[in-house]
Amino acid sequence: MIKINLDKRLLLLLPILSGAMWGSGGVFVRILNSFGLNSVSILSTRVFGASLILFILLMIFDRDSLKIKLKDLWLFIGSGVLGALLLNLCYNEAAFTLSLSLASLLLSLAPIFALVLSAILFKEKITGRKLICLVITLIGCLFVSGLLETSNGFNWSTHGMIFGLASALFWALYGVFSKLASNKGYSTFTIIFYTFLIIAICLAPFTDWNTFGSFLVTNPGPHTLFAILHSVFTSILPYFLFSVALTNIDNGKATILCSSAEPISATIFGALIYLEIPSSLNILGIIISLIGLALLTKSNEIEDE
């Protein structure tokens, strides 16, 4: 089994990096959607590619991570279906009708669900520091989203808002099932591989493989590379980093760090690629969110001491 040992402070960077990578997801979704792929096909092709890449790597370097007990299969069905599958479908739907930053803002509400679920299931304490940092980062995310501005041109709809909130709940559930699997002794690679594999199996019959094939054939080199990057940067790496964090940091704290980084990343990508230029309030929100992240990482050092 592959062992990963990192300094505590470096571990705190992992959920932040995973959030930044998930923030890029809206870019891939919009490009593939413009080619004719719906949200189910986008997610299916992404996790299929991720499963294939992980299977090859694990067969070569770590075959033990492919072994699971049949009685624990429900954990991976939970992380796959009730967690990552519904999270991604809801987020994709939100990204179609909302600005990237607003879709990410709604997803950043996941720590609220995570704190409550973790307190019930894992007896993780809802400390005053966590609540203060959560409030600060959510205020920052609110400014980042542009909801406080009436002339920013950002798109929003009731449909998108509902799916955005649902994505936050399912993200928290993914963290719960991943934590349960980790407590059973399963490695990070095992958790994310079977999570992706179960999603790929569930969605395969509903995937528009013809359109995806046409996308690859239209411009084989760049489009194949695009599909690989989609799987790596929005599936393998962020889920890997987040799962490693969950084995060393409590679920609530990891989710706060990750969810704070995602809207900042999405805002930057939206500005660079879609000209969703951040206003002064958006920039202020980024600064506030960064303060919340700094306070949370500092509180971790205080707790360690």
C-alpha cells in the first residue's frame, strides 16, 4: 500500500488545492456542453476516464488497493452515488444556469452540512473557532458571488439555486462516506477508484457516447488531451487530495478549507476565460475568504499545541 506522510501544515493545503481544482470544473463543463454533451454524459465520460487511468496505475504500482471486502461495498456505493454522483450532477446543472462563482458559492455551503453530520457521526466538536471561520469564509464567498450587486450581469435562477444547494449537501455526504471508509482501513486510492467506478457503471447506459466520440474525432489530439485533463484535474487529483486530507483532518475543517478555495478559483477562471470580471466587492470577498482560511489554519496550529 502506498504511504503518504506530510507535515500538518502541508496537510492543510490539500483541501485548499482540491477546492481550487474543483473550481476549474465549470470551464470543462461549459466547453463540453457547447459541443452537445449533457450533464450526465459530461460526468460519465469524466469518471470513466478517471477510473481507467487509476486502474492502470494501481495495477502497475499498488494492486492491493484494488481489494475490498464485499460487506463494505455499501461505503463505496454511498461515496459514489449519494456523494460524488449527485454532487456532480447537481453542480453541473447549477453551472449551466448560474455564473461559475455563484454555483461555487452555493457549493461552498457544504461545511454547514459537514459540521452537523460530522458532529453526529464522528463526534467532531463544533468549536467556536470553526463557526467563526465558517461565517467569515461564507461572508467572503457571498461577496465573491456577486449576489450583492444588481448590475453585475451574473446569471441566476431558482432552478440553478436549488441544484446548487443540493450539490452542497451531497458534497458533505461524500466526506462522510469517505471518512467511514478511511476508518475501515481503506486507502485513499481505493476510495476514489471505487467511487469513480460505481459512478461510471451507473451512468454508462445513459451516456451519449456517440457525441463524445464525435468530440474526440473532430480534433483527436487536443480533444483527447482535453478529456484526459478533465478527468485528472476535476476528478483524480482533487478527490485524491481531499481524501488524503480527510484521513488526517476532521471532516468539517477540511470541507471549510476546500469550499472556501473553490469560489475564489472559479471567479478567477470565470474572469480569465468568460470575462466575468470581478468587481471591487468580488475582490473584497476573496480577501475576506483568505482571512477565514488563514484563521482556520492558525486555529489548527493552536489546537495541536
